[in-house]
Amino acid sequence: MRETVETWLKKSVKKLKDAEIASAQLDAELILAHVLGVERTFLHANPQKKLSKTLVFHANNFLNKRIKRVPLAYIFRKKDFFGRTFFVNENVLVPRPETETLIEITQKMLQPNDVILDVGTGSGIIPITLKAEYGEKIEIFASDISLQALAVANLNAKKLLNQEIPLFESNLLEKIPSDILSKITIITANLPYVSRDWVDFEKNNELHHEPQIALYARKNGLELIFELLFQVQDLPKLRKIILEADPCQFEEIEKCANSCGFVKSKSENYTIVLDKK
């Protein structure tokens, strides 16, 4: 007897709840809607719709991944961010709502002809979103230590901007040409800032499926942020650094920034803004 929307959802929600996934109902609906190529409202309106064996096979495959705590963004190979759908895979972090605050704050601080460098760009959500919103009014560059991440960012730029953004494989600023660094006015960065002490590695966690190099940093999560602050001290035109970090780290970031010639001008949610003194 063929399964229906209703029977598949009921069974799948139970499996997800048994796996202690809090969003069991939502996740099951998103999986089935994705496989069917419909909105979730279609499922609610058509509970008796019969499902083909092939469709059930694919839905169950996605379900089993979710039970193992694989993020839905990796399962579906996409994630919405600031009104756009970005391609993501296991080589980049899943875009998070907190980073939208960084975008909003940056928008308020932009000036005509600003030159922006996004350090640790990952899937490219920050530079691509800013370029999509402001076009030729700003110039944007981006870097990442991971070639695989840069490939994802390049794909997203072509898809969402119909153009490429200059991308550099670089550990922070190390391999970025000096002629580019000399004209940067704003640096944005969502660098690794999670301390391993914050995470229970014995417990299955979605974070375990994301690239560890993009998540964790030593020195209570601050090593790379501090190193970036040391590296940018002498950039001649730099006026702002806009960082994502945990609010519990802001005080230490501000201390390091002060020693490097910067002062905190704003903090909101997970974003802190540092201005050149």
C-alpha cells in the first residue's frame, strides 16, 4: 500500500522526535516539501496525496541524514540569507540569522566609493549581499584560507550577481596584494570565534557536520580576531572593522582593538564595530 503525505509525515516526525530533534514537525515537512517541489501549505491541503516509491526513497534518504544531525542546509544544498538563496555544502558554514545584523550595520556605515574586504568569506554571503545591494557604488574583495570555500563563494557570485568577485586564498591578510590592501576602507569578517570549551563533543551536534576550521579558534575563540587586528594596524585608508563574534568576547576584543589603534563605536547582537582612532 502506497504511503500518503499524512502517513509519511506521521512516521517521520516520530523518528525525528526519537532522535531528540526539537524541530521534528517542521523538518519533516520541509524534507517532504523539498522532495515534492512544493510549499509546506500543499502538504497541509493534500494529506491523502499518494507518494511514489521513488519519492519516498529520496525523502527517507534525506530523513536519515537529518536524524544524524546533518543540517537541512547541507541536505538541500541551499540556505536563504537576506532575501537570497545561496548554495552551501560541507565546505562552508551554514549562513546564520545573526550575520544579517552585520549586513544591516554595514549598510548604515557605507560611504560612496568604499572599498570593502571580507575576510574569511566562506560561502560569500557578506560580500555578495553588499554587492547585490549597492552595485557599482562600492568595490568589494573577499578572502578565505580554504580553496573549497572560495569555490562555493565564486559559484554564488556568478549565480546571484552574474559576475565574479575578486577572491583570494589567504590566511587573513597574508597573501592579499599590497595594492589592494592600500585602498581598503572597511573590513568585514565573520572569522572562527567558537571556543572548543563551549561545545560538548560527546553529544551529537549539528556543529560537528560543519567545517571545523571555520568554527573554532584558540585563545577562547579569539586567536584569529586578535591576529586580524594586529595585521590591519597600518592599512592607510582603513576606517572601520566590522566583526561578528559572541557578545561575551566583546570586552576582550575592545581591549585588543584599543592597543592596535581602534575604538569600539557600536555593538549589536553578534556584531561589533571598531573605528580607526
